[in-house]
Amino acid sequence: MSMKYISTRGGMDPIGFQEAVLTGLAPDGGLLLPQELPETSGHLKDWSQLSYKELAFEILRLFVDIPDGDLQNLIEQGYKKFRHNEIAPLVKVDDFYVQELFHGPTLAFKDIALQLLGPLFSYILEQRGGELNVLGATSGDTGSAAIHGLRGRKHIKIFVMHPRGRVSPLQEKQMTSVLDENVFNLAIEGNFDDCQNIMKSIFGRSEFKKSYSLGSVNSVNWARVLAQMVYYFYATFRAQGGDIEQKVQFSVPTGNFGDILAGYLATRMGLPIEQLILATNENDILSRFFNSNEYSTRQVVSTLSPSMDIQVASNFERYLYYRVGSDPHKIRSLMEDFSKRSRIDIAPLAPGEEVISAANSNTTQTLETIRKYKTNHAYLLDPHSAVGVHVAERKRIAGIPLVCLATAHPAKFSQAIIQATGEEPHHPILDALKDAPTRCENLPNDEVAVRQYLQENIKLT
Ligand SMILES: *Cc1c(COP(=O)(O)O)cnc(C)c1O
């Protein structure tokens, strides 16, 4: 019997994995979760010796309805563009580990999930027939990881809107230099909210959405969370140094709660994690929640770690589901409350019950952290990873191996690095983009124009 998926809000009959991947958001507005999380404690000893891809296979096969041989194939394809043979290697820095999640094509952690999602989508569409036209809006990072994940894939086209002239020149280049025929970059004459509003209103037209097979690859897609679980297992085995009982702690630079959710689920599956340190920048809704049990939104401010500049963390509902005892009725009423009052209050857990602890790092602390590790340990952190390391310094439990997740290569955020160290970091992939040819369509800030563009470029058969 293969795993079935349910909605956090309870309003959906259980569905299989392939359908869950295509569905994204549940029809009742909830998020998809496996009906039951598998217990992995009994496997840890055997798994501790596996390579990254072998481990990915063992973990993913617990969750999917795909034959083993096909799954192995998908994992091979998904990770073939990584430039490090360990995929997500650990580096010893000072007395802890940094796990580098940025060896994929766009030099950021989203590649770990989105590189796998490309072949997975193609495979599912081949099994079930049909095509998929992904529409997205980006302020930078996710758009380029999605484009690189889906470029050249059969049965798939991807349309990504970005606010014209308002994403960093480097991020724009990373997107528009992808010339594959199935990739469409749309520069919208407006800001990021305008792009998101266009996307929402197009997705709100259910007839249009259906006839043009529109879908998305946003961070709530279950396959993305699943792919991210693997590196927690991989890092735990290495940080344990041979003792599979040894507990480990992680520090996770957090925005939409997708990365740390994967660690939380791994903990629930029996991986010996003592603590997950949730690190935010000045946009600290999540660290406020974990310190005061109150989830309330404020204005988003721009920081040096833009991929963590969020207001509402889209994956948080999955955590809440477990937090309220897997009760979909409670989730439904909490989320209704939230949409009315923009806040959620829930009772605190008993001391020692919560595996997540949280704090934030401000701009000064983040810059200081980058400078300090460069000077004292010859290791260059990007501003997102530096937020995680700074918060870990304050929150770590002594005597327990610590892994700090590094979510981007420093050369992607060179302005912050120059500010911190006075030196400009480089990466050959990014340097090569300077002279790369580009393709991009300029469109007005107008839903009708975007819809027309989609119609012209998606040929109905
Ligand atoms: C997306 C992203 C994050 C935040 O991850 P979430 O899953 O949204 O919490 C952190 N750092 C970088 C570089 C990212 O791209």
C-alpha cells in the first residue's frame, strides 16, 4: 500500500503521491500531508553509510507511488547538475559544521528540491498524459531555481513574471539567460505585488486555469518538502561521527518555513534531532511565534537576506497541524481566525516539548558574522547563512553537534559581502552570465495582456 495524502483542513479524500504533486494546494485551501509519517528509527543504522542519492532513494520510496527503478532514475537525473559529488557536503568551520546546500545550478538551496521536481513532473505527466504550464511570480531566487529545474523538460512550459528592473541584475540574468524553448520570462511593468496579483487573478479563473493546464511550483508543493528531508538525514549521520544514537542540532535560515519544516518532519520520523534553531532576519513573525505563541503579521522590511523577507510563512500551516494534535477542525478554525484578524494564538507547549527554538539576527549582527568567519576561520558565509550562524551562536546547546545550513553561495549576494568584508566574491558560473545572451518579454501591468500572452504561447491540442 503506498502512501496517501490528506489536507490539513480535512476537506479532501486521500489522494496518491503523483496526484498530490500535481495538486499543490488542496481544494479546501489546506496543505497536503501524508496520512501517516513513516517511522525510520529502525533504518538509521543501515542508512548511515549511504551516499546522498542512495539515501534520497530510501527516504523517497516511503512516500511515493513510483516503481523503485523509475525512482532511482529520477534521482539520478535530479542531481546530475550538482557540482559537488556529495550534493550537500558538510564543512567543518570552527567547532561546528556548515552544510552547503548551494552546489546546484542557481547556487541556492531551492535547487535541491526544484532540480528533482523537473524530472518528477515530466515523469508524472508521461504516466498520466497531458501537459503542465507553470505560472509563477518571483522577486528573484525562486523564479530562477524553478526555471533551471524545468528548462528543457518534456510536456512542460514555464512562465515566470518578475517586476521589470526591480530584481537584482544578477538574478535577472540567471533567469533570462535560459534560452530553452519551454521557458518564458515576462518582465512586468510594475512591482512584485503587481506580479503576484496578476498570478492570483489568473489562477482565480478556474475555467482558464483548467483549459490551459496551469499549475505552480511554489514552496508548498509536497515534493519540495520531501526532497528537503534528505539532507537532514545525510547531515545527521555525518555529524554523529559513527554513533547513531548521538543527537544533533540544526540551525536553519528561515523564510517560508519550507526548509525547517522538512527538518521538523524528519524529527517526527525518528531522526535524533535535539533542537532545530529557527533563524530569521528583521522579518521575525516566526521567531515571535516561537517565543510568545502569537502569530501576527507586520509590514515586510527589505534586508540583506531578501529570500527570507516574508510576511506570512506559507508552510507554517503544516507545522500547526501537528502542533494541534493532527486535528483538521482546529486548523480550519485557526486559519479562519487568521484570515479575519491576521493573528493566531495557541497555547504554549510544556517546557521541553518544543523542538524548535527561534531568534533573529539584524543587519549589523549579520554583517559582523560574515566578517568574523571570514577573518577568523577563512570561511565566507552568504547573508542568509550568516543569519543562521549568528542565531546558532546564541541558541546552541553545548555538547551537541551543530549543523548550520548554508542556503546560498556568497557570490549571489555580493553587495552584502562587499559591505561586510570590502572584497567582492566571485563564482565562475555567475561571472560567465555577464556576456550571456538573454530572452525576455516586456508586458504591461495588466492581467489581460498576460493572459493573452499565455494563450498565444500555449497551443491547445
Ligand atoms: C528560500 C530561501 C531561504 C528560506 O527558506 P524557506 O524554506 O522559505 O524558509 C533561505 N535562504 C535562501 C538563500 C533561500 O533562497
